[in-house]
Amino acid sequence: MAEWFSNDEFWARFEDYMFTPARLEAARAEVDRFLALFDVQPPAAILDLGCGPGRHTLEFARRRFKVTGVDRTRRYLDKARAVADAEGLAIELVESDMRSFVLPDSFDAAINFFTAFGYFDDPTDDLKAMRNLHTSLKSGGRLLIDVAGKEIIAARYQPRGFERRGDTIVLEERRVFDGWKRLESKWTMIRGTERYESSVILRLYSGAELESLLLQAGFAQVELYGRLSGAPYDQNAERLIAVARK
Ligand SMILES: C[S@@+](CC[C@H](N)C(=O)[O-])C[C@H]1O[C@@H](n2cnc3c(N)ncnc32)[C@H](O)[C@@H]1O
């Protein structure tokens, strides 16, 4: 069966749901917080893996970093390119699957924001993607990965969700399966008489599981946070954020 994330129609239909104006705008503050955590200076080389429409790629370029955005979805890379051209920003964009993208010893820092990880059926593919990131970082380089942690999902689990954005309604029906290893969210979009349904399947990582995956991928040191502010990964966490050093 085809992997859910290889469905271009999914990324097109749900683009406005995922990348609202507020979320696009939030990238500026997220990059501020990232820079406070990482202390890297331009023109350091940054890899934005699973960059989507380039929210962070573009923001790093505006701040004169040398930035490479990698994503499997052509449509999003085209959007990022259009903004970069309009603003006269130099960015590199690569259409690639994270299981195959690797550029040895090339980046001072790498980011993987907004749950752009945990999509593969086979957990060894997750390890492969993390090994590629490790290889692509320079010695001493660091990775930031931001996902929905298993502890957070468990504490706030709701079988159903509902959002209205303008004339569009999106319903989410969720189920945990595979012994809490994975979560399926069935997204149904309804707009007038139009209806589109697709499932998002995520491998859920606890803090400890993400830390061991990163160590297994070769990273020397891993720290966990619950917010980009650097707050601990604890009962108040909003996100699971791992920072790993090569
Ligand atoms: C939820 S979006 C996050 C985008 C971006 N990081 C952000 O913060 O706006 C997930 C992204 O991962 C990309 N993606 C999904 N599977 C991928 C894969 N196997 N390799 C590379 N990119 C992938 C999708 O195309 C999508 O742009």
C-alpha cells in the first residue's frame, strides 16, 4: 500500500488547514527562540528537513543564514521558491525523501519542525532519516526536532476534533494502535458540497524513545525540552523538542 505522506493531493487539500496565516507568521518567533537556544550566527549553514512551504527556510534566509530546505512535496518547494524570488532571498531547495537526502559534513545546524517526522511504517526508516541527518551535520553541529510527544498525546487524548476555518470544516478522528506505538488521525475536510478524507499516521515517540533513537543514530548528546523557550519536557510540555549534538 502507498505510504500516506506520498499522496500529493493530501498536502494540497490540507495546505490551508496546516499552514494558516498565523502559523506562517509564527515562524519568525520560532526562529528567534531557536537562535536563543542554539547560538549560531550567520552565515552558518542550516538544513530545514521537511521544510514544507519554507516558513523557517525563508526566515533564516532573511537573517542571512545559508539555508537548504528539503521536502518531498514539490508544491510546497514551489511556494517557498516564489516567496524567495519575490523577496530576493538566496535559498537552496531540494526535492527529496528524508530517507535518501544526505550531504556529509555540510551543516552547522538542522531543524525538523512541526511534526515532520514519524511518518514511516518501518521504524528502521526513522533511524535511517536520523542517521542521514547525523551524517549531514558537521562535527559539533546540532539538530532540533519538534514533534507531538507520546506523553502529551496520552495526557490530552481526544478521540475526535473539529475545526472551522472560514468556509471549511475539518474533522479529525483519532485512534492509537500498535500498542501505543502509532496514532492514526482520519482527517475529513468539508467545504460546501466538497468532501475529502485522508489519514495521517504517526509513529509516537516518548521523550526517552526519541532520545534513544537519536543516540542510536550516532548523536553524542541529547537534551529534551517541552517548549522552544527551553522549558523542560515535563507535565507542562506543549511539544517534544529534542536537541542532539553530533
Ligand atoms: C507538517 S509539515 C511541516 C513543514 C515545516 N517543517 C513547517 O514547520 O512548516 C510536514 C512536511 O514533511 C514533508 N514530508 C513528508 N514526508 C516526507 C519525507 N519522507 N521526506 C521529506 N519530506 C517529507 C511534507 O511534504 C511536509 O512538507
